[in-house]
Amino acid sequence: MKQKGKFINKKGMALDYIFNRCTSKNICLIVPGLGEDIKEESYSKISEILNRKNISTVRINLSNNKLDELNFEMVRLSEHINDICIAYNKFSSTYENIYLFGFSFGSVSAFIVSAIKPIKKQILCSPGYFYDYLSKKDKEKIFFDFVQDLKNHPWK
């Protein structure tokens, strides 16, 4: 059964999700890469494969992650971590085993969540987040911002 919905994050932003329910007590949170959307065919196919294995799935769109509006200065790793934690908290009382499946920048966020939440298993695909089209100066600024953001995060 496919269900679309919205999470409200800590900043009051509505984040889209697509939930596919199966009968087992296993669920996989699918975290897209930066600028990617949960409606993309690749994420739908991954969800279908997991559903055939009787694993429920939730595909989560993260804060400030729309490609047409993507502004690297608006993207905060801590916000993405909080977004995933909100999804985790929503489903953790219903499901015994929670898996994370992250892509690119989404895998970086998922990896950090696995250090603060009890995740059964994780799959991290292409966990790099520096892109060839960015200048060295932009890459250094983004990296510095991410590190500062992580240092200042309350980790609750």
C-alpha cells in the first residue's frame, strides 16, 4: 500500500515522503542525494525491490534539497540529520528493524544518524558530497560550513 504524506521538521517546513507498507516489522528509510527527489524512478525501483522482500519503505525528501532551488549555503547537514531522525521517530514504535539506505550526500547524513539512533543495517551509496563542477574555493567553504554545523549540533 503506497501512501504519500508530509513530515514537519524542526523549522516548520513540510517534507514530502512516500510510504510503502508491507506486513513485516522491517522498514527502510531511503534518503536521496542532494538535489534529488523521492519521485525519481531509481528510488521507486529500490522501494519496489525492498517491498518484494517484505520490507516497508519510506522515501524522504530533505530540507532545502530541491534541485531547482538548490543553494549550497542553505543546505545544513544538521537539518538533514534532524529530518531523518523525525522519520525514524515516526516509525520506530511500529517497526522492530529500521534500515537506512542513503545516496551521495544523503548517505553522509544517514551514516551520522546511524551513530545516534539504533539502526539495524545501513547501505551507503557513493558517500561523497564534493562535485566536480564546484570551484576549489566553493568546496572548501562548503566543507568548512559542514564541519562547523556538525560541531554546533546538539546531537539529541
